[in-house]
Amino acid sequence: MFREGIIGKLGMALGAFTLLSLVSTLTLYSLLERFNQGLSSILEEARPLDVAANEMEIQGLEYGIAVKSFLRFPDSAHLDMTVNAIDEFKKFHGMYTKLAGTDAQRAIAQEVDAVFSKYTKTGDNLLELQTVYLAQHNGFITGLNELGEATIKAAALDDAKISGSFQ
């Protein structure tokens, strides 16, 4: 009965995490699509600014890849990649904004920046959720191990008492 409760709770936690990850990933994908549409608008309206716009797109994709990689294989290298991608995006966004010669280009740059901010906020939330989940999971597993050890020790004591009573 005790094990069924633990397995049920672990299953519910895993299910909730999976659902949350799915919703967050879909949101991240939707924001990435909007981000790419904004960048496509930049490319269509401002050919001389292609390099900056292309680099912003590359950095946006790099950020998404780093977030997804961290969710699959959590380590500090993927976190460093997210920070680098954000810094590089900001650098090229600043370059684009300086080169923008029309109000339409500046408006698109502002929109892309706003979408990128939402995109990275969602990604950062995913990174935080994964970090919290891993910490809680590790704590849960440690607790289960301690419970198992205590159960084995209690059973050994009971066996010793029973053996001692027959002597």
C-alpha cells in the first residue's frame, strides 16, 4: 500500500511535469514562429541590414537549441550557451537598430525585440522549472533510499529479536 502511494505520487508528478513541459514547449515554438516572422519582415524590408537580421535569427535559434538541450541533458554548458545567445542577439539587434533608416524598420526592430524578450522569458522559465524539478527529484530519490535503508535495518532488528527468542 505504501509503495502504491509513492508510485502514484511519482507518476502524478512526472505526468504534471510532462504536461507542463509540453505546454511550455508549444508556447516556446509559437513564440519562435512569431520571432521568425518578425525577422522575415526585417529581411524583406531592409536588404542592407541582412547580416544583422540573419545573426539575430541565428542567435534566437541558438537560444532555443540551448534550452532544449538543457531540458534533455542538464549541465552548465547549455546554460552558458543561452546566456551567450542572448548577448549576441542584443549585440546584433543594437547594430540593426542603429542601421535602421525608416520608421517601419525601427518598428519591426522593436517588435522583434519584444517577441525575443517573451521568447527568452519562456525559455528561462523552462530552465528554472527543470532545475527545480531535478532538485526535487533528487531529494525524493534520497528520501526513498533513506526509507529503504531504515526499512532494511528495522527488518534486520526484527529478525534478530525473533532469532534471539528461540535461543
